[in-house]
Amino acid sequence: MSEFIIETKNLTKKFGATRVVNHVDLKVKKGEIYGFLGPNGAGKTTTIRMLLGLARPSKGSIHMFGKDIRKEKLAILRKVGSLVEYPSYYGHLTARENLEAVRVLLDVPKSRIDEVLSIVRLTKDAKRPVKGFSLGMKQRLGIATALLGNPELLILDEPTNGLDPSGILEMRELIKSMPKEHGITIVVSSHLLSEVDQMATQVGIITKGRIIFQDSIQKLREQASSSIKLTVNDVEAAWKTLLSNGYTTDLVQNNIYIDRGTDDQVAAIVKSLVEHDFSIYRVEEQKKSLEEIFLELTGKEGGLL
Amino acid sequence: MTRIMLSEFIKIKRKLILFLVVLGPLGVVGLQAVNFGLRYDWLTSQYKEDLWGGLIGEVTMLSVPTILIGLTILTSMIANIEHQTNAWKQLLSLPVSKMKVFAGKALLSFVLLFMACLLLVVGTIILGISLKFGANIPILYLLKMCFFPFLAAMPFLALQTWLAISMKNQAIPLTTGILGTIVSMYATGFPDWMPLKWPWLVNEWEKPIYSVLLGIVTGLGINLLSLIDFSRRDVK
């Protein structure tokens, strides 16, 4: 029995010859909001489909709640609520009827419908046909459907896709409240780092089917932490002097950069420059934004830049 | 399975599916009412030996193509409920087995068509009585002639269910269904092994039950194959 709610090993999915998901080892702990991050087409949705038993892995294993999905799929799915990409709904039915159609399958008490409707604040609109709903409302209905069976794990694929700013904010608050109020573990995928940054406690970054980073959001932020930029009069000479004194620094575009230096190191470097009569114009901290790190990690070839 | 059927019946609300179930038999009986209304004297002299038998025979002539086109539209509409917003992914990530979901859809079509055939029985009786064919109704023969073609058409029900569910583009199942219906109108002269001939209940042994049995066995066979296919397929 492992401590992980989701644990995949060597999870691989091939479409023809291409590996859309390539040896992915996901690890999600209980009570976390796990941000599953990657550019479009990186394999997020395919991974999530495999977690939900909608697609069969070509290779590798999935264990959820300590159970093998190949053997105990239905027992696992009973504890999982999900929302995959665009919301699925029956447009000709009202919100309540939509939930009722799922409720009878889950065999939960009727009162649960009112509970989930109030969680996503759709109680007032429950009697309207869903085809007249806005995208945000449909998405909230999707969340309500996912919550219907009192899940212990909620898997949300791009839940904020296509929502307007207030819808995004609302969805984010809703997601953040879940672990606190209901003790639910959440996996939420997104292609926007800022999204994940504001919700997640753990982050997994996937690109071209491979996991390239998986740790807490703090660790990712630490990577984002500073380098010190020095602007001096004679850059080249200064850099050489530093090198001969045993300080390795980077020379980029007429600036000297100290990567992840401790305060003492920085002080020593500055002191040594002053001693060698260089004029120091500026000593600045350069913070890489998470966006930059994300692009660095995932490579830029996928984007338009 | 009860829960799945309950859910299926919730989903067909307001979809005109139940309307179609009524429209089919109503159309057949209505057309026969016109037929007998216009040519009452001629038809009653043709069938004067057995008025009820004549009426039931005429009804069957129309009911076979109606059943075929009806099941085509019905299976397509039922599958389309899930295709429309790609609700398959939501439905199949619920803790219900894929096999049961598929079986539920197939059973729903069967139940609805069964209801339509039942309505056809009732409609024919009402028509016969209002045409003053007397109270001596050959109930057993009537039941046979209403339900046997439907049971013999099971291979089509199974095939159309499979096509409609496994393809998002409903043009293909609708086309095969409509073509099948048209071809079936000329099928009485086909060899006995042709499934399109079975709903007409004619075979060289002159035993309608053979056509029915062939239909049920083949239908269940196709159902089994499609069930296995559906449960193996990745959900889009």
C-alpha cells in the first residue's frame, strides 16, 4: 500500500508510431492540488483519459487508491469525479435532470443533487434546459456532476478553458476550496502556468509526452529564484579578473551574471571588483518568472516565439 | 442494469423519441384506414373469406419497411444523445461497465420498438372494429404478424445500434438503414439466407418461425460482437 492516491509507472500511449505519452510516472499524494501542466498537445488529456479508464495504456501501469486500474476499474471510478475538456451535458434536459441521469447510475441519495447544485451555485437555474446555459454555467454543472458521487479524487482537465476572467476566478476559488472543505484530492490540468501557480501545491510538467518536472510548487519557484546581474564599466576585463580570482560568472550581453549565488558570494565578488578598480554601476537581482522557466523547461519550439 | 435503463429513460425525455414510437404504428394504421376507406367495397370483396386476415396482411406489408426505417432513426437518435456533446466520456468515466452501457442502449431500442409493435396490435384492432369486421378477432395471428417481423429484423437492430454508437457521423448509419429499407421491399424474392428477407417471414419451408429464429440468433450474435468491440475501443 503506497501513500499515493495516483501512481503510474512507465505509462505509455502510442497512436500509431508516435508516443503521445511516454514513460510517465505520476505521483499524487492525498489532499494535494496537483497541477498538471504542459503545452497544448503534450499528452495531458491522453494521460487523464487513461487515468479514467477511457483509453487503454499501450504500456505501463496505473494504480489509484492502491488498486490496479486493469483489475478494479469500477471500484476506482466510484471514488473519482471527473471533468474532461469541454463539458458534457444533455442539452435538452434541465440541470436537475442532467444530474438525475447520472445520480441513478451512481445510486446516491436524491438530496445530493441539491447539495452539489448549491456548491456550484446553480440552484436557481436548476429548472432551465442546459442548452441555454453560458459556458461558465455548463462548466459548473460539469463540476457538480463530478462531485455527485462524493469523490475522494477529482480529475479536472482544463476546467478554466474558454471561461471569461470572472468565470476563471470563480472556478479557481471553487477548486481551491475543495481540499479544505471536503478533503478531496484534486488533479487539475492546464496549459497556463499562472493558473496552476495560483491553485496547485504540487506540479507536474509534461511536454512531448514526457514528465520533465514533478515536485512541489515551492521547488519550481526556487528554480525561478534569482541570479544577480552586475553592470560594470569594462565588462570583459572584469569577467576575466573574476575568473582569475576563482569566481565563475556568466557574461551575457555586456552584463555579468552570478547564478544562484549566496549573499556572501555576491559580497565577495563585488568586493573583488572594487579592489580591482572597476566601476560598478548596478547590482540587480534578476528574477526569472515562472513563465520563463516553463518555456525553458518545455522548449520554445512548440510555441510561436 | 435497472439503474442504467432508468437513466436511459430520463435521457430520452423531450427528444421526440417517444413521439416517433407512436408515429410509426399510427402511420401504418392510418394509411390502412385510408386504403380501406377508399377501396372498401373492392377490398372487402377480395378478402370476403377472411376480412381480419386480409386487413392484417395489408398492415404487415407496410409495417416491415416501417420497422426497418423506424429502428434506423431510433437507434441513431438514441446514440446521438451521447454524441452531441460527446457525453460518452462523462458516461463511461462513471462506475458502470462499458458493456452494460452498450447493452442498455441496445435494450432501450428493443423496448421502444416492442412498444411500437404493441401499439400496432392495438391500432389494427381498433381499425378492424371500426371497419365493422366483427368481433371475431384472430388475436394469435395478429400478434404473430405484428411481432414476428420485428423479431426477424433483430440483425438490423443490432447492426444499426452498433453503427450508430460507434460512429459520430450519423450519415453512415442512416444511409445503410435507408438503403436496407429500400432493398428489403424487393427482398421476398431473395434466397432464404439473406437477412433482408427474414422480416417478410417467407421461406421455402413456409414456416414463419424459422425466419424469426434465424433473426433472433443472428441478432444476438451481432450484438455480442458489437458489445466486445465497444468495450475494447478507446473513448474519444
